[in-house]
Amino acid sequence: PVDFASSGSSRIGGNVATNAGGIKVIRWGMTRDWVAGLRVVTGTGEVLDLGRGLVKDNTGYDLRQLMIGSEGTLGLITEVTLRLARPPEELAVLVLGLSDFAVVMDVLAAFQRDLDLTAFEFFSEQALAKVVVARGLARPFEATAPFYALLEFEEADAMEQALAVFEHCVGEGWIIDGVASQSREQAVNLWRLREDISETISHWTPYKNDISVR
């Protein structure tokens, strides 16, 4: 279930070597959480079978976890045993215009209280303006906002609850406007507002930062 914006070009070995998180981390965690076993070839040519797919394995150091995220410095990953999850139900996407950067976490907390989110992404008007021009995408709604949040969840019977939380956030002054996907195609296009940012702005340097916080 771990998913990446680079899913069209990335490979499982590289995902494990970098312990990639991707766009579903809020629900499904990091790649590390789904690796049940590894086969690794060290720099001396030794082949290591690590984890062997066992849930319970207390036979010493967990070298499998040491290899995950080591980025090839300890060996080359040649085989991976992955845990699986059920396919998701139909997914709904919301794009919300936020009044201020400071309310991003308030909106996340409000929706997390009532919905089991599969994704929560954030981007700015500066990024959105470049994406819609470069990619020919429609703006999510007529009003502009300084910042935006993209939320995804399994629809089922959750849309009514999501709209109730939306109204609460509007009442708090956190949300200026919003849109919910009405079809799978619209959900894909709403995701593109976030996923196409990196390629759109790649000819400006420096153009992107991955920020680490406690």
C-alpha cells in the first residue's frame, strides 16, 4: 500500500534502500513497515537472507532493518519479501483552500478526528499557479487561497462526515473554499495539482526542499 509520486519510475529495491515514505504515509507508514524479508549481497560477495518472511524472529540482530534505508552502503538488495494489504475502496479527494499557513495542522487534526485519511498533502498558491499554467489544469475552485490542503479517504459512507468537518472548518475561518472529487478522473486531476509541482518548477534552482523536523 505504500505509494510514491515516482511510482512510474521507481523500483522496489530502491524504495527499500531509501526507506521511502511517499504520499500514503499518514495511513500506511514507511516502506520499512512492509518488508518481511530481504536477500542482500554484501561488498565481499556474501549473500545474506534476512527476516525470511517471519513475523516472529528473535535470532539476534535484526540486520534486515539495518539494511532498509542504508542506500546501498551496506550491500545490494536483490530480493524483497513484502507484506500485502487489501486494495482500497473507492477513494475520494478533497482540495481545500486554507486561510493561513498556521491552520494547516488544525485542519488535519479536525479531519483525522472523524475520518481515517489515506493521504494529507500541502502546497502553496505559488506552486499551484505554476502547475495550472504549465500543465493546462483547471483551478480547483474560483477563489484563490494562500495555501491548500489535499485530503484523500476511502469514500464508502464517509463523505457526509467529511462535509460536516468541512463546514466546521469554514466556521472556524480555517477554510476559504473547497472541492470534492465527483469521479475517478477528477480525483486524478486533483492529485496532479500536488504531484506535478516538482516537474513543473524543476527549471528553477534551488526549487525544492525536503525538510526534517522532530
